[in-house]
Amino acid sequence: MRHGKKFNHLGRKTAHRKAMLANMACSLIEHKRINTTEAKAKALRKFVEPLITKSKEDTTHNRRVVFSYLRNKYAVTELFKEISVKVGDRPGGYVRIIKLGNRLGDNAPMAMIELVDYNELYSPKGQKAKKSTRRSRRKKTEAAAEQATETVETPTEEKSEE
């Protein structure tokens, strides 16, 4: 029976699971992205997002609560100083899970979990203004203007060559 089973136990006892998620969260905070299995990535997302939400308000109480989960003062400092500043305006969804395919040895589904605001490829703030691509022909006025400039330039070039 599955009464009261609201989260994935990941085949581990409680203490082992908590220690593993704390270590993975510290690695995620330190490196901004980690590769792991999909099940662990989904469990880590549920573990780390409330901690990032707590880090938005820098109080002694919130620091102690986050430290009780992470048990690493360097990760707590990084979370409250750098990450909370970057995600301050975001209302949630601080991490992204990208599926990578299956692991070679045991065919386990792998995923990369990363902090959303630290990936310049996907974040809209880091992108430059895109040039619009033209798929249709140019308008007649633009084409006529270019032909006029070409006709003016070509006779002068031919005269200088002779």
C-alpha cells in the first residue's frame, strides 16, 4: 500500500536520503548545474526550491532554517549573497530539469538540473536583440533604391578603370 507516500523515497532510508539531497543541493548551489538521474533531479527540485524562496529574505532565522537543511555554511552564504539577488524578482521556478537520455552502464534516465538565472542560453535577460530574418522578397521601393545606387556607382568605377 502507498498510504502517505507523497514523495519519492529513492530506495534509501530517511537519514541517507536527507544527507544525499543536502549534498546535491550544496553542489547545485556551488556549481549552478549538476547531472544526475531524473528521479533524483525531481526530488532535488522539491528540496531546493523552498530553500531558495527562504533566501530571498535575509534574516537570521531564515539563514538558520536553511543551514539546518544544507549543513554547509559556504553553500548558505552563496545562496543568500549571490543566488537570492539574482532570483529576487522571480516568483518561483528557480531550477530547470533538462533530460539527457539514458546512462550507458545501467540505462538509467539521466537529467541535468540547473539554476534558471545562471544559464545565458535560455534566459531572456542575457539575449541580445535578434535580427529579423526575411523570408519573402524585398519591397519594390527598397529594390529600386538599391538599383539606383548601383547605377550611380558603376559608371564611376568603369571610368576610373579606363
